[in-house]
Amino acid sequence: MPDKAISYEELTPGYKFPPATYELNASFVSKYLKAVDAAGDGFVPPLAITACAIAGMTKSVPLPPGTIAIHASQDLEFLKLVPVGATIECQIGVAQKIARGKMSMLILDLEISDKGKEKVQSGKATIALPA
């Protein structure tokens, strides 16, 4: 996390959030599987990795009280299975910032690697922020 948080208004295309590292432990995976009503197979579901990365990023941008970030869409490439308990590093940048009436959207570039720096996921995700 940065020493000084950036505000939503300060975000511009090209901005790179500081890299963040997460351990995808059994507790996290179990909660995700329960939420989506799925069974586990020893690997982290790819969309759980995406959700973890985006949730971490949204915590670094202070939003007005009561604002909820909505994961609106994604275009992702899953490159490698990630075992439960693995550590990932997420690099997220702002590709585009859009304002449509009372709705704001961020299109994010995602690059997610494993502990060995091998890319496991890449792509774009759109986050909607209703006013």
C-alpha cells in the first residue's frame, strides 16, 4: 500500500497501483467456494484470484461513504493453475476512466504472477462506481 492513498479523483489512465501480494490460503478459498456454491479441487478458482486482486485494489482508493464498487465485467486470460496456499503478486493499472451520468467506471489492466514471477493471469476488468 502507498504511504499516501490516492483519491478516486486523482486516478488517471496510466496510473499504476503499488504491487500487492496475497496468500491464497485454504480459508479464503473455502469462503469463495461456499459463496459461489462450488466444490474445491486443490486449486484456487481463477475468478477467486481476480476477486482478491480487485478487492485489494479498491481498499487503496478511498471512496465516499456508502459507495460500493461493482465488478461489472472482465476479459481475462488464465495462464496457469494456482494451488491453494500459493502466494500471488498483483499489479493493477488504470487503463481508462469513464464518467456516464451518475456512474463512474474504471477499466483496469491486471497482471497476476505466482511466487516464481510466472504470470498466472492477465487481462482487463471493469469496476462500476455508482454515485
